[in-house]
Amino acid sequence: MRTPDHIKLRYIMLDHFEKGWTAAQSFRDLTNTYGEGTIGESTVQTWFARFKSGDKDVEDKEGRGRPSELDDDAKKLYRF
């Protein structure tokens, strides 16, 4: 079976959370369904902690990833 993208995995985890599953149960289900290495157990735990805190937004947030090393003036200079 093809592995869903990370956003779809988050929606699946949110569904599990809302059904009262534990992070460990969700991890086992995702691993059994999509295979080893699909997602790490600590990643599932992190998302469950986030859901428990009330943040149920599964979309990527602005500013994720490596920050730019160029300041605004350098970007203008190089016309990025």
C-alpha cells in the first residue's frame, strides 16, 4: 500500500486521538497499515501532545524548515 503524505498521516492521528486512542496504539496502527519507517513513534507522541494541548491544526505552519541565511538586503542584491 502506498504511504500517504505527512498531512494525511496527521489527519489519521487526529482521528485516532479523537477516538480516545493512545499514541502507542496510533503508532502501531500506522506501522501495521503503511509499513515500518512510515512514521516514528516519537513523532506520533509529539502530535498527540499537541492535540491534547488543544492545537488540532495539522497543516504545516509558516516558518517551518531551515531559515534563510540571507537578509533582505542581500536578497534584493541577488534578486531572489
